[in-house]
Amino acid sequence: MDDGRAMLNEARNHELNNRTISNYLHYLNEAFFIIAKEKFSFSPRRRKMNPKKIYLTDTGFTVLGRAFSENRGRLLENVVAIELFSRELELY
């Protein structure tokens, strides 16, 4: 019986953690620190089900993660997304 309770508590903690992360991403989006957009798909259902793409509004913050990996393609994608967003064009 203890295993069942432990699994239930773990599920509740996981749900709370997902909710907390979702709230933080919402706050960062509201503060214009990030841009969150849906991934492209012809299917409206898939667009809603897929996780959103996250772009930093200031590419200077990518320097903070550079010690972990240097991905110039991701940086270029981020720069293009910022430019499209500033021109108020559709992002996918």
C-alpha cells in the first residue's frame, strides 16, 4: 500500500512541477524575456499538442549557456525569430 501512496505523491509532485514551470514560462513571456510560439504543423491538433518553441529576446543571454554547448544553428534561428517577431510577421 505504501508503494501506491508514494506513486500518487510522486504524480502530484510532478504535476505541481509542470505547473510551476508553465507559470515561470508564462511570466518570462509576459516580461518579454522570451517568445513562445507553436511549432509548425498543418494539423491544428498537432500544433496544440506539441510543446512550444522558446526564443530568447536578447541573444546576449545565450552566452550564459555557451559553456554547455555551442550551437550556432540554434543561435541563428533565435536571431531570425527575433527579427520576424519585431516585424510582426508570423512565426512557425
